[in-house]
Amino acid sequence: MTTAKIPLDQFPTVSLVGAPTPIQRMDRLAAAVQGRLQGVQLYVKRDDFMPLGGGGNKLRKLEFLLGDALAHGADTVITVGGLQSNHARLTAAAAAVTGLACELVLSRAVPRDDAEYEYNGNMLLDPLFGARVTIAPAGTDSLTAAQARAEALRAQGRRVVVLPTGGSTPLGSLGYVSCAQEILNQERELGVEFSTVAVANGSGGTQAGLVTGFYAAGRDPGLVQGYGVLAVEAQTIATTHALVAGACELLGLASPAVSAIRVNGSHRGEHYGAATSAMLDAVTTVARSEGWLLDPVYSGKAFAGLLADIEQGKYAPGSNVLFVMTGGQPGLFAYRSAFEPTRATGANRG
């Protein structure tokens, strides 16, 4: 398997991820689901397995985003997201270790106002990492509010950078261009070639980076299968393709066609952040077979979608499929009530 070297050294970065995250086979899950995998060999890329802030995919984006911010003399970072934003949590943690002040402007992206959602999970951790948290009033655009706050701080002499939802910019997507290179190196080490790399797609940057990375390395960019969890499928494809085009421009490449962006949007649920029965089953099944924690908003739904596609025969028996586990486990604590029936089932196991 010969691949091209991806020219990422030209971009300033900070080290947040550490060593390459491991790839592991899901052998115990295969035994637990008793034939549901239909001969597909399932692997997982443990991007929850990082030393900072509880881990997760946003750290790869933040390596480039904060590297650029520091290179331009920033002293403060402001970002936006929902109340249980993993990106907000990890921005706060990354800011803490890079010496940046951090402010979060959060919105109620999920129609919930119960105490476990508003005060637990990531909402517990954000201020623990030292972030100043503001909840945008209903009907207010959080990015507009963040920009206004940035202008106020600049008027005081602060040097502020504002990051959008999920850190999903062309520059942030380079974090997953780097991850694609990492996966290609691990393929050689393992002696395995993946026919599909499956991942949750929220704001688009993670899938965009993987698509760009495999494309830049000379592999088929269509091997990346996204499972949409935020916007409707058509919007997710358009957003992701725009990020791919931007990332390719940074690397001096022509962009692949929009047909390279594969997204299945059928597992989002009623809305972003809504619990689904398939997600609850996927999270519980992986926890009880492999002892790993998928999150309820991103990887839980994406893995449910992947299992459904395997059962429907969309992956050939014997093919090697890699699932990118993107972290977000603190969000589980904001979904206690949704998991209550599965918790009771687990308590009765002999």
C-alpha cells in the first residue's frame, strides 16, 4: 500500500493529541451480536483515547486552530456550541494548557431544560477547565454574540480569535487530514486495508478532513462513510463538501467531486441530540461487550447506523471496516434519564 506524503508541516500546530490513537478489533462485540456483522471485520479507531480534557475528535482540529491562533499572537479564544458541546469542553481544556483565556457562548440547541442536561456532563466540566460560560438568550445567534464579545475584548486590548461550531473550518479539518495519514500508517503496521472508514458527521469537519486526507494520499475519498447527526442529509453533504474544497485549497489540491461525500442521515432522530432506541441499543451493546463508551449524540448514532447498514448487506462479508470513535463520553451524564431502562436491565443481569 503506497501512499503520498501529505504536506502538513507548513501549518503551525500545538500538541494536544499525543501519540497516535490505537486501532482495535471489535472481536467481543462480534461474538455478542451473534452473526449481525455477517462476516464484516469491524475495527475501531479510538479517538476518545487522548490524554487531554476527556479526549475526542475536536482536539485534532484544535491542534491546528490554536496553533494558528498562537502564531498570530492571540491571548483569548471564544467558541460556540450547544450546552453539551464537546468542542466547547475541549476548547476550554486546550486553552488551559496553552495559556489562552477561554470564553464559551452556548445555546440551547436541544429542546431540553432539565437539570441533568443544563448542569451535568460537559456543562459541569467547562468552568472546571477555567472557561467563562455565557448562555445566549433564546433566538440569539451564538456566533454573532461571540463576535460581539470579541469586539468588546479587542477594544480592551485583547487579541481574540473566534472559532465556529465544532471547530469546523478548512484549517480545523486538517486535523483529520493528519488522522487519515495516521490511519494509513497503521494499515501498514497491521497488514490490513480498510474498505470503509465510518464516522459521525455533525458540523462536517471530521469527515471533511478524512475525505481530504485519503484523497491527498491517493486513496479513494469515497471510502469515508459519514452518519449525519446534526443537519438534514443534503445540508450535511453540502457543508462537508465545502470544507473539503477549503482544505484542498490550503493543501494546493483540486477538490474531489461532491459524489465523494457519502452521508447517511437516517439515524439522526427527531432532531439533533434526541435519544433514539437504536442509539441506546448501540451504546449499551458496545459497553457490555467491549467495555467502551460511545456517546449519545455522535458516535452512538453513527455506530447504530453502521450496524444497521451491515445487517442490510451494504458491506461485503470479509471486508475490513474502521469506525472512528470520536469521544464525547461526558455527554452520557446529561442523558441519564434516557438510559434508565437499560440501566435497570443491566442491574438484573446474572
